[in-house]
Amino acid sequence: MTRLVVAQALGPERAVRDPGRFKRWVLIYVGAAVLLAAVSLVVGTSSLRTSLAWLMSPDVLSNAVLWDIRLPRTLGAWSAGALLGLAGAIAQSVFRNPLADPYLLGSATGAALGVTVSLLATDASLAGFAWLGQLGLTGAAFVGASAGVALTLALSRGALQTPSLLLAGVVVAFLLGAFTSLLLLSSPETWRTMQSFMLGSTSFLGWRAVVLLTAILAVSLPPSGLLSRGLDALTLGEDTALSLGIPLGALRLALLGLLSLTTAAAVSQVGVVGFVGLVAPHLVRESAHVNSRQLVIAAPLCGGALLQAADILSRCIIRPSELPVGVVTACLGGTYLVLLLWRKARRE
Amino acid sequence: MGAPASRSIRRAIVAALRVLVCAFAAGAAGAAPIVLFDSAHHEHRFEHPPERIASLLPALTETVCELKECHRLVVVDRYSNWPKSVALLPKAGGLEDVDVEQIVSARPDVVLLGNAPRVEERLRSLGLVVFELESETFADIGRNVSVLGAMLGVPQRAERLNRQIEDSVAEVAAATRARLRGHAPLVYFEVDPAPYGAGPQSFMGQMLARVGARNILPANLGPFPRLNPEYVVRANPDVILVSAADASQLVQRPGWDRIRAVRESHICTFPPEVRDTIVRPGPRVAEGFEALSQCLLRMAP
């Protein structure tokens, strides 16, 4: 209910259609990502001067810090943010609700449950998994996320009715969350590990995570682009889409499959990072009037840059300690939504 | 050499003795009530030493038992696992999810616990005597032994226990330092794979300092800071202390294969029962010291 009220308050997109504008913004997002990646190389536990000196005259230690820690970390943050941005774009288009986010259908709590079960089964922690473990964790998260979405679909008897789908999603999220807590109660050690998972963390993103995340991004972008035409039809309303001969049920199932895959991949690597999937498509729609295909391209670019920026902030605000990246994204995303509401109120 | 810690233990003992003297002075007129202050500065008056004790903190459970008063325990928290005999007692959850009903039905004369305002308030409102004894630092160990000794009417035993703890700790610390011959290994103690490390102010940090190790973390980060993993790589510790589950995964963390401790497999893990003696500021602290010392001597170059 709150979501709907706030969604109405946020209002329709104001920007006018202008192809040049879209291209300009894509360039801006890409430029921001490159710039943030460069900044990320010199931001960490060392002072700016030390970091610059390392770039000039590398040694064993600086090589490890710059190229094995900071670079994969920022690239991993970008890929995870891009996946969340894509998932957010899909979710908001499918539900025609600007406050829909990737975690809406129980996919995040499902992924968290998957990760918890695999941690309990292997008696391990998230921090350092080898290849197989890394894949296993993503797999477990994907199975969990898909199970969450499937349960939601079963509860709402298919993907056709938006309100019942959203309601079922909320119920499933609560149920799976409670089940996760129940499992964790039996293992205090895993509880602490999961705590950092639920707050989101980019701390241990390495090259393996980067390869995995970019591979899944590469796999899910083309079908998302192909299905975006259907999304455009969906924005006209479910009845119109049906009357245009769009196979609504199949389209939604395919999109929800993509939604679970992208969400699960991101969640398995960086934990439950909030607000990126919600805010990225918003920012894109605020800056340029886009169709669904353009949104599917621009939202990942925007989400990637957002999570990169949050990652940099998380390492430098209380250097050399660090904040959970999910806390930073929640602060940034929350502030953005408050500003949006305030601007809307003032306009009225 | 470890002077601040033993000095604070001594100071705690003196403070406790002063309480005792007050108690005896007050009791000189008639039956001797024992007046004690808990770590929240609440005054408590015990007409008799409590016969039925509930302990919701493992370190306090262990202290009561080391004072040879284990038979007075009627209920403990789920983390109390030493000595073995407490396994037979009813368990009342932990401080986060305390089983109030279990505690009330055990009819304790006093409930011992750490800092947990919500639990304390609930138990007090049910008419129970709640005695808070924080157990977080080295100094807390000696203070808790003295206070519990006074409460249970065995002050001499407490004094003896404290002297014994202090002597064994000092002995292990001195022996370790001597064998390290001035070489102070640089150590990272990981308490959680997020990663959270143990800083110099934490109990583990205090123990490490006393056996002559250098902590990679500065004191200004607080007792258990959440670290940027890059910090550990840059600090390049000689020895890493970590849970057994995480030990094998250290080398998988980005860049961690360059850390000296990881490269040379200078990684100490402890079985759970030993780990308890290292992370619990309780009367078995000397055993924890011994384990830490063994680790450093084995791993140091």
C-alpha cells in the first residue's frame, strides 16, 4: 500500500523523448564508471600520496593491493551493480511500478536461504571460496532465488495479476526470511557470517567473482534486450498487451527467470545490497525519456556506477575500517528518494 | 612487561577487599550481611551467601565453579560448557534470547549476567536479584573472582585463585618472551571473516600484548574493527590466528596469498574448547595464554 502511494507521489517521467539525450547519458554513465575505477585504484587503507607513488613505482606489495584487490573489487562492484540495475529495470517494467525492486518476489530472501543452506552444509564462510565453491554458492543462491520466485508464482496462480503477484512476493519473502533465521539459530558461527551477507559486502570481490558476474551479465543482457519490445507493450497495460497478441504469461515467465538469475548472481557475490536495483532505473528515467530497450541498456550502466561509488565511499568514510556497502547504498538511495518526494511536494 | 594488566587486577582485588572490609565492619554488630556493588554500580545486600545461582555468562559460570561452588548453580546459559558437570543443568538460552520462564522456575537467589539491560530489567521486574558482572577485559577476571568470592562467602579461596591465575599468566608470559628473544611477531587475530579483527583493547589483544606479540591493528580502531581486507595485506603479519573453518580459505582471498603468514602457513587455529579459553575473560585464562604462547613459539621464525 505504501509502495503504491509513494509510487503515485513520484509521478510520471517528465523528460521529453530525445535520442541524443539518451546517448549522452549512456556516455556519462560509462565515463563515470571509468573515472570511478581510476579513483578506486587510489582509495583504500593507504594515503592518496602512497597510492600514487605505488602507481609510479610498483613493487610486490603494491601490485597485490592495486591489481589483485582494488581493481577486481571495483570491477566486481560495477558488475554486481549492473546486474542489480538490470534486475531493477526488469522488475519495474514487468510490474509497471516505479518502486518495484529486484528483491520484490522473494528472490533475495530465497537467495539468502540458498546461501545459508550451503554454508551450513559446508561449514564454511563466504570470504574465500575456490572456483567450485564460488560456483556452488552462486548456484545455491540461484536455486534459492528461483524457488522463491516459483513459490510466489504458485501462490499468485501465475504471473498475470500484478497485485496478487506483489502480495504473494511479500508473503514469500517473510516466510523464507523466517526460515533462514530459524536455520541460523542452530549455528551462531554462520549467523555472524550471514549478518555481513545481509548488510552487503564488496570486501572480498576478486577476479573469480568478476569473471562470474560479467559472464552472467553477458548472458542475460541479450535476452533482456530481445524481450524489451514485449516490455514496451506491457507499459501500455496488461489488456492492451494481450490484445496486441503478446503471449503475456510466457513473456513474464521469461523475464522473471532473468530477474532471478541476475539477482541471484549479484546476491551470491555481494550479499543483499539494497536500493541499487530500485534507484538505478529511476535515475535513468529521470534523466532521459527512454523506452524499455534503452532502459535495459542504461539501467545496468547506471547501477554499476552507483555500486562502484558506494564501494569507494564504504572504504574511505572510516578508513582503514570499512562500512558494509549495503549501509552506504541504503543511505544514498534513501536520500535520493527523500529528495525526489520533497521536490514533488514543492512542485505541487 | 604486562604490567598494566596485572596492576589493574591488583587494583580490582584491592577494591573488592575494601568492599569486604565494609561488609565485615557492618556485620560486626550482628549477622554479617554482605554488601557488594555490581559492575553497573548497583548496591546489593546479601544476608546469606546465595544458595541457588543462575549464571548467564560462561566466564561467570566458570568462576563460580573454580571457586568450588559449582553445586550452587541451578541454571546456566546455553554457551556455558565448562566444567563438564554444567552440561546436566537446565539451559536458559543466551543473553539475546533468554528463557525467562526457565530462570524463574529454577528459583535462583541471584542471577549473574553480563551487560544486558533488557534482560536485567525483565528479571528484576519478576522479583529476582540480578547481579551484573561485565566480563570483557583482563581486569574484569580478577574483579569477578573477588566479588563472587565475597558473595559466596569464600573470600580466601578467591584470593588464592586470583594469585594462582596471576602467577601462571605471568609465568607463561615471561617464558614466552624469553624464548622469543626480543623478536615480537606481528599478529592478526581474526574474530569473524567479515573480516573483523581483535584490536589491542580487546581481551584477545590484551593477551597477545602480554605474551609479547605486536598487533597489526592500532588501538584507535576500537576493540573489534571491521577491516578493509587490504589493510591486512599491507600490514603483512607474521602469524594469523583464525577459526579452523576460515583457515584453509585465507589463501583464496584476493591478494592474501602475498601475506607472509599465509605464504609460510603460519596460521594458528584452535579447537573450540581451547578457543573458549582464549576468547573468554574467565578463570581459565592461563590455559588460553598457554595455547597462544604455543602458537607463537611454533610459528615465529
